[in-house]
Amino acid sequence: GVIEEGDDVVIVTIGDKTYKLVVAESEEEKEEGLMGVEELESDEGMLFDYRDEPQEEISFWMKDTYTPLDIIFVDENDSVISVQEGIPESEDLITEYNVAYVIETAQGSGIKPGDIVKFKTSIEDYEPNKLYVIGSDGNPQATLEGGERIFSRKSSAVIIRKAKKAFESQSDTDYKD
């Protein structure tokens, strides 16, 4: 497989399938991608993370990539925009627009436009009776064990009010001012 000791790995669920993805964060890692990988398990892949800087236009190619891939383009709402076929060693550009991140996995994934990508960590990693503050990468950024305050009472009241309003309207926009 593609995952090596020390790799930054995230676990995502798309549809009813779970994938272990190596995160390509640096420009060098993104350029290298899955080049030279001989074999890819059906539940493995790579995540190209542009969430801090969404790409208006982005292109991938399969030069020196020997494994047939599904190249999955995802928007900032974690919704699949398109799934393109990566043909081994092709130098044709595969382009998509308004992309927050890209996932490459073995061809034949069955992922389709509109599918939602859900980031997850294992529930076994958590202890009961603790509050975990989860970061955008799906991993805990802070743990509260009791008594700590992360918001003022006034801010908490605003959050609760907005949450109730959003729950009643079933609209996420009611969380925003």
C-alpha cells in the first residue's frame, strides 16, 4: 500500500466506504502525489488539501503514475464536484474549478458527484465525560475535562440562541450574522 510509518493520515467516509488517505500538504508532496506507486489498496489514497486556499482552477496529470486512479474533486462544502479517470502515465491535463481539496484513490471507487466526504477519527480514541474540540483536520485540538470555560456566558447565550434558530429553520445560514 501507499501508507508508510510517520505519514499524516486522515480517515474519510464517502457513501458507505471508508478510506485511509495520506495527506499531501507541502507543494513538493502535492507535486509528487502518487507518482511511482505500484499498487494501491481499494481503501487507500491521497488527500491534496487546498482548504486554506481554495483553487479557482486546478489541473492534475498522471505522468509517472502507474496505477489507474479516480481523481475526486471536492468543494468547500465537502461535496464531490466530479470524479475523473486518471489513466496511468497519461500527460493529458485533468482540470476542475472551485476546488477545496482533491482525493486520489484506486479506480472504480464508485464515488459520484454530489457524494459527501465525511472526515472521521475513531470513536475509540475518545474518553467519556470529556469534551473534545475538533479541528478542521478531524483531530482533537483541545480536551476539556470539566470546569474550563471556552466561551463567555454572553457568547454561550448567543450560540444557543443561533443554534435554536438554525434548528427550527433547518438552515445553517441562521448560525451566521
